[in-house]
Amino acid sequence: MRVEVLIFGKAAVSAKSDRVAVEVTGKGSCVTVRDVLRALHEQHPALRFALPDPDSGRLAVNQAFAKADEAIEPGDEVALVTLVGGG
């Protein structure tokens, strides 16, 4: 399944885009947040500085945080939400 992931901040600057696409395969027809994070690590190594660990990281799915084992369906909005510094 092809998943487009919205990216922000330094990750977007590094990718020169506000989104990246990954091809993801899961167990059977089920694709999880973990699968997408692993695909991001493999297919977009320049973004590793912004990516959480695939086994414990989260992505936003349909504007809500989703843990590693949560399923992603075709058409879901997926976003990488990185830490933002500030004071």
C-alpha cells in the first residue's frame, strides 16, 4: 500500500516538501503505524533524524496520535509530528 505522510519543520525542509510517500507491506492486508515508520526509515534515510523508533513511536492518523500497533487504512491522513523546541 502506498502511504503519503505529511511532514513538518526541519523534516519538511530536509525533504524539500511537505509530504513523502512510502510503499508499505504489512502482515496480510493490515498495515500498521509500525510498518509505516519502518518504511520511512528504509525509504527516506535523510529523515531518520526526525523519525521515532518504529517499535515505540507514534504517528498522527486522521489527526489523532496512533501507537505502533494501530492499523492504517487506505485514505487515512498520516502525519509525522516531531518535537518542537521553544521557550
